[in-house]
Amino acid sequence: MNKKLLIFSGLFIFLLGCETEYRTTMHSQASVFIADSCVKKPNYVMLFFENEKIDFGYKKIALIETSSTINAPDADILNNLKLQAWLRCANGIIQVKKQMLKDKTVFNGIAVQIEQDSIFLKKNKPITDTTFVAKARAYAIKDSEDNKFNPTIGCVAGLLIFVGSIIAGVKKASQ
């Protein structure tokens, strides 16, 4: 009886110790309205949040969404949202909305190609900035590296206890 309890305890400690905690995991999705081929990427992507007045012309490209676990900084999630728009040749995202769900933060909006006429340029000053592309890609690389299986001390200790209990059980059974 004690042998079975020892083996079960060792297995339980092993499995519990091997549980990994993920820093963040970023996910994106898009529902494309216009499937144009994207040849020249814009040199900026402007954000217009849900409360902001949209008084310029635009062409809807896609409904986009990026979510991440609750501990990801908003700036990183927004960089990824901008990347999703940029990949589709959109230079703006309108109706950007943030939602806090149980275990994740979600940003969504509509990726658009803004008509850069005199009315738009009079009220808005687009600044050439695509640093969000490198930041979002660097975050994705770091995120994937952080989420690789990494055996912890608990995993190793649990494995040693599990193997030790089997060896002790075999020795006891042979006596």
C-alpha cells in the first residue's frame, strides 16, 4: 500500500512540477472585407479609438483583433494590432476598442485605407513610423521563446522522486 502511495505521490509531484507558466501568448485574427493584393505597405498606421469622431473618407479593409493574456502591456498588443492592419496595406484603424476578459485583453477595430485629402491632412498629422512592425515581430519571437517547454526544478525533483519510488518498490519486492 505504501509503495503505491509513494509512486502516486512521485508521479503527482512530477506532473505538478512540470506545469509551465506562460508569460503571454498573442493571437490575432482578421475578417477581410476587401481582398486586394497588398503591394506597397504604408509608412504609418494611425489609431482612432471608438469615442473619436471619424470625419474623413476611408475604405474598409478588414475587421481585425489581437488578444493576449492579461499581463501583456497594452502597447505590445496595440503594436500587434497595427501590424495586422499594416500587413493588409491599411494606414489606419478606426473604432479601436479594448475589452478586458477573464484571462485576456482584447483590442479590435476596423483596418482602413484613409483617403489622405486636404481635409484629413488639415486635422491630422500623419508621422512616418513603422517601428511597430519590428516591435511586434520582436515581441512574437520573445513570446515563442518564453513559451517553450522549460523543465523546472519541480519537474526534475518530481521525476527523481518518481524514479526513486519505483526503484525502492522493485528492491522491496525482490527481498
